[in-house]
Amino acid sequence: MRAVLFCTIVLSVLILVPCTAAQTVVDQSSETATCTFDDGKQITARYNPVPAGKNDGPPVGKVLVPGGSAITFFTESDITLGGTTIPLGGYTMYILPNKKEWTMIVSKNTEVVAKYDDKMDLARAPMETGQLSTPAERLGLYFGHLGPKRCEINVDFGKTRGWVEFKQK
């Protein structure tokens, strides 16, 4: 009887240890920005608020991947970005800063730590940019509800803010 009990305990430990070791650890330092349309459906961006430093903005000509992870993006409704339809679902999102204009990119790739691949782009849209009166110490994403079916995302980094609008279909 003791041998059966001992074997049961050992087998339980061998089965449970790999299961608990395989669980994904959630980064507690990530932040979330959400916009709710008038019908209650939301769009959400989750990101790592990495330090921005005292620069004018993020490195020019390089896709921004804060903390080595893409921004995750979820939509509960079909939306458009720059005239391109984004079906409801989960995606990754990137920002490509250039000197005069930034580009918002929504990618079909859902692997947050994968390298950016432009072949996976679902939508791209130019972002307007402006100068902040006080530099942002870290990357910040914020949504503004502009109307019944309109949300604008604002991205602050250093002395620069970029923004672009998402529209609900």
C-alpha cells in the first residue's frame, strides 16, 4: 500500500512540475490603454512603458519595439486604420518613427517577441506628430474617444507625440 501511495505522489509531482514550469509569466510592468466606442465595444493596446530619455523622440527609421516586445492590440469590432479594415481580433502593433512623420503599423503576427516582419503588415497609416511642452520620461500610449465610432491613439516618447485615428465600421 505504501509503495502505491509513494508511486502516486511521485507521478503527480512529475506531471505537475512541467505544467507549472510551462506557464507564461505576465510582465507586471506593462500598461494598457483602452478606448470604448459608444456601443460598448473596445480597442485595447498593451505595451511596455520603456524609458524615453531626453531625446526628441524614438530612434528614427527603426521600428519601435518597447522592451523587446511588440505592442499587443485587440479590437472587439471591425475597425479601419488609414482606410484599411482590421477585423475584430488580436494583433501586434508597431510604430515606425521618421523625422517628419511616424507610421502606425498593425501586423497579423501575434508573436509578441518575434522580430518585426513587414510581410505580416495588415494596415499602415501615417501619424501626425507634434512637440510636447514637457518631455515624456517614458513611452506612453493613450486613447481619446473622438466620437461615436472614432478613437485616436496618442503615443508620447521624449519630446514628441504622434497620433492617428481608428474608426469603427
